[in-house]
Amino acid sequence: MLHEEKLARHQRKQAMYTRMAAFPAVKTFEEYDFTFATGAPQKQLQSLRSLSFIERNENIVLQGTSDITNPRVGICV
């Protein structure tokens, strides 16, 4: 029971933070089509998915044209 309550609270927090961010749409790496990722290799994008840059106190910079890839990756992260 305690585990279920903790999981439910985590899901509610995540939903609240997503609403507060006011993203134009919810995007995830699971639904990301890597055929459109022309600027960054798939391996590099997958490394962002692990969020290990947060543990290393690093920032990420998405540079290039404002095509489909950059905003979508930014929302996914």
C-alpha cells in the first residue's frame, strides 16, 4: 500500500510539473522518430535520455536551426 501511494504521488507531481511548464505538447523519447534527427546521432540523443548530465552538473545546449528536432528534444528532456 505504501509503495502504491508513493508511486501515485510521484505521478501526480510529474503531471503537475508538466502542466506548469506549459509545453505546447507532451513529447517523450519513446515516441520520438529518429529518422528526423538529422543534426545529432541517435547515440547522442539516447545519452540525453539517461539524464546523466544532471548528475554530472552539466548543461545541454541544442543549437542549430529551429526545425522539428531541437524543440522536440528539448521537450523530451
